[in-house]
Amino acid sequence: MASFLSNLFGGRGSSDATLGATRTIDLSGNKFSFAMPEDFSKQMPAENLVEYLDISDLKKFDNPEYGNLIRRWWDIKESGFFGKNLGTVMMDISVQRVPENKRKDIHERPYNIVDRLDFLLMIDDNSHQRYDELVEKTKGLPDEQAYSVPSTAHLLGKEMGTGFRDRLYNSHKWIGYSVRAPENQLIAGLVTPLTEYLFLEVVFTYAPDRNILPMSFLHFAYQKTQLVEDSLRIDYEKNNSIQNTMKSKDWLKTTNNQILQRHQDLLLVPFFGPDIYERLSLQDQQVAEVTKAIAKWDDV
């Protein structure tokens, strides 16, 4: 009875989700494993899990549907039997071919995703190729009705940083990115190289119901999706040429911010314009003047 009452009035909900069996997908000898809560939405469509995918023939990826591994939906609600419905989360997992270098931020070569800087630039370019048309169509609308692709780089003082997130799951580095979509939706992706020409992508689309505060929804939704993220695992095929790089200390321990700072002189003008050094110099002068004024005030 005590257990029943606990479940009824606040013991069980999205935050109590548990993982099902571990799934393993064979990607031409590369083994990708993950687990997920199995309380799937009964109202939303699902795509069957692909257990084997031939990634040796890149021409197969000319078909935009090729490479999709699984799609699942979950309903998110507050804890408790009578918990209010808050929204849904959709998960898509796929293998993607490295896109064409269209932005040409620092070079015109195809992206070499084993190079960490190139990988970050590719993620940015790929997001723009997917969403720029939607961003343009929703330009001028209120924020809650528009698409927004965050900038790859920002400056805090003179130091460059990025909105890309570092994630380490089962001794493997993933890079996280986010795109804002209408109706307070959030598209959050995780990407990692699979071969020199392909990458794995896990995307969660968070969609709160109308009149639901996004943070209230995300509080419960993240608790479910974090279980999936923590389970992600890749075991490379023994002849995969990138595996040593993916296991290297530099790839695992170096943050995305450190990568940008390492190449800051190369990136400043492409990302912030030809007058960036002049603006940084003016900023230094302003800081010096403020510091001098504070010192004089202290002497009074």
C-alpha cells in the first residue's frame, strides 16, 4: 500500500525512467551501442532499429534516408500518477556523410573531421546548411516563433570560446550543439567521427506543450535523455584509421574552447570581421582608462 501511494502521488514519472536492454548496431565492423527507456509514446510514429548498416560504400549516402538507425518518441510528464503532461521528446540516431565545405571559413578544402578544429567548423557549417532557410523564413518573428543557429565562436574579453559542449561517454568524446526552433522547441545534437568521411549523430528534439514553461519541461525531459547519453559507446573496427586519434589524450582531454583558443589568430577575422583587432585595441584602451580612473579615485 505504501509503495502504491508513493507511485500514485509523486514517486514515479519521467525522472524515474529506467533503461531497457543495450542495443548494438554493426556499422561495417564498427560497433555502436546504446540503451534507452522503453516507455515509448504510443501516439507518435517510430522507425525500426537498424541492426546492420554497410558504411563502406559512400555512394549509398546519396539517398538522404540512408544512414537512419532509429527514431523513438517519449511523452514527458510530471512525477506521479496524476502528473501533468508536459510535452514530447523525439530521438533520431543516424550516420551522416561529411557535408561539403560551403562556408569556407578558413580554407576551401573538404573537411578533415579527424582534425578537431575542422570537425567543429563542419558541425557549424552542417547546422547552417540544414537550418539557414528556416532561419531566413522566420526572421523578424518573435524569438519563440523563430529558428536560431548559435554562433560557433564568441569573445569574452580577448578570449575566444564556443557554445559547443564537450561530452565524454564511456571514454569517448562527443560534441554537443543546440538549435532553437519555434514553439520553444530545442534541437540538441551529439556528434562524433565514425570514419574519415562519416560521423554519428544523436539528436533529441525537445517539444514542450503550449502554456508549459520550457524549463519545467526540460527538467523532466533531460532526466530521460541523459540515460541514453550516458549509455553511448563506440568500439571501432580494428582497421579503422581514426581510432588512435579518437583515443588520444589530446582529443579526449582538450576542450572545444581550448581548440578555438589554440587557433585564435586564424579565426578572429573570419568570425568577427576585418576590424576585430582595432576593436580589441579600443577595448584595451577603454579598460586601461577605467582602471586608471579607479586608481585615482582610490587615492582620494
